[in-house]
Amino acid sequence: MGAQIRAARALLRWSGADLVRESGVSHATIHRAEAVNGKTAMTLANASAIRRALEAAGIELIDENGGGPGARLRKRMSGDRVA
């Protein structure tokens, strides 16, 4: 998940502080998670909080499906708010 978090922050142009503010997860926890390219030792609660924050900002986290995990910006629908 670390690479996905890094990619998602880059797509959003978010700093680590932005993700801390939006997710409520500590900077140290996010930093440790981003340092790992595979599975992290992050708690389910922290991983869920980060996922919710990124998804609320318009990120789709793509699961491992043979092509590797990833992140992309969700296609905006006509009613979506522009931030």
C-alpha cells in the first residue's frame, strides 16, 4: 500500500501534512507506510482512514490484479464538486 499512498498523494499534489490532516493518521505512521512497497504493518483502522481520505479526494486505489496495485484519479461525474 505504500506505493499506492505515494502515488495518490502525487496525483492530488498533497504533502504528507495534507494527508495527516485529512485522514487523522499520524505523520510517522504515514511515513512508515510509504517506505514499504508491499504490505505494511499499519493497523486496519489507520489503513481505512487513509483510504477514506484519498477516496474522498477523488482517488481510486487499484487492487493487485495481475498488473500490480495502483492509484488513479476518479473520472469526474457531472455533479461532482471541483476542489
